[in-house]
Amino acid sequence: MFKLKILPLVIILLTAPFAAQSQFSITTEIAYLNHINAQNRSDLIKNNIPNAELAWQGILKDTFYYQHETSAAVFLFELSNSYGKIKEPALALHRLLIQRCLYPNDSIEKLSKYIFLEFCFQNEFNQAFAEYLWEKSRKDKLASDYQQNLVLLMVLSTQMHLKKIRPYILQLGNQMRFMDMDIPAWYNDWEYLVMIGLREKQLKPIINYDKSLTGGLEIGKIKNEKIKMKVYRKSLKHYIRTHSYVHAHDLAIAYQKENQNWFESLDLGIKKLRISLHL
């Protein structure tokens, strides 16, 4: 797809000394990614993705990379290139966004703007939103603190509303917990709504990135009536499925106070019957 070469970066990386044995394996993975990307071998790229993602998990959890980000930056650039070559633009874009937010690199920034924007367009983003993502993740606009940049990455990732990257956003959320960070209230809401199966277009009007409260999602305060009723229904379905009948009962009482149409009323009646059989 893209014929940009970063061989000098790879050579520098291969010849640089590393502080840990894990660095050697990452360097080896970078060299292999660079090799198969240059060959445009989609079969080898697809076969290597599980290994590359395993390597990425190691990078994400290794504090060494917080201050020594060059190898991580090159790795993510090459992984993004791999995803682009196998026509996975959502994953390709997200890997570049992670690189920009967590492991900024001047050389890659100069190389990658065209690629970044191209992946944005392949994901059906308009020019304004593509430029927004690029500007927000510029190296000179990032915080000096890794954790703040991780929160920024989470905001931008969820704002893209790409279902395909949900597992990778959840992976980053788990990393926040691994680092014992304060989890933003909006992210807890996002995680809950994803868990109950809300679609991306329904998530968009609900998530409040300015939310400062630490409590759970207040379904009754969702302004969009249609989406509010859907969240009630999906929440009840989730709690019944997980045998959380006491909480489901309380939620059903709150839901009953809303103005329901005949279908919603019938659906609630069935759910209340199922709940009552277990109380």
C-alpha cells in the first residue's frame, strides 16, 4: 500500500544497546515486520499478526518503554503498515494513534502524516475529524506525563467510534487499571455501554467526556429518549443474563416510571416476570 522506507530507523534500533532481554525480542519483531512489509507478503503478515500483538502487549506493560520509546514507536509504525497492507484500516489507524500519543517520535511524525490521513479517510472520516485527530496527538501538544497521554489516547480512540477497535480500547483500559490510575468516569460509562451491546452511533450522544462524577451511569438522565429506553432494555437483559436479579428488579422499577410504548411495556412485563421467578 505505502512504499515509505524507514530502514535507517530500523538499523539504528538494531545496533543500539538495550537495557533488557525483552528489547531483543522487540527488535527482532521490528526487523521481521519491516521485512514482510517490504515484500508485501499478505500471507506472512496475517500469520504474524498474533505474534506482533503479543509483542505489543509486552511493550505496553513494560515500564522501560515509558522513557525509551524509540523502539516502541518504530514497532507500532511497522505494525500499522502491516494492518494497512491486509486492508484493516481501523487497526492500522489505531496503531498509529497509539504511537503518536504514547511513544512520540519526530522522524515518524514527519513520515506518517499522509499515511495517517489516508487511514482516516479509509475509515470514512471527513477532513476536519482527520485533522482533529492528527493535531490532538501532535508531539508538541502532548503532556510530559505518560498517564495523561494515555487518557488522551483513550478519549481519541473512543471518539473514533470504530467497533473494530473496541477490544484494543478495552486493552488500554486494563492497562490504566494495571498502572493503578484514576479511571475517568466517562470511560466507565463507555465500558458499561459497550458491555451491554450498545452500537457506536448510540454511544456518541451519551458519552460525556467532561463528566467528573465517579458514580455509575444514570440511565434516567440520558437526554435522547429513544436511546435511553434502549439502554434500559439492554441493561435489564444483561443483569438477567448474569443472574443479578435484585439489581435487575431495582432497574425495572426505575424503567417502569418512563413513558413506554406498547412494545416497551410488553417487553418490560416479560422481563419483570423472569425476574420475579428468581426473587
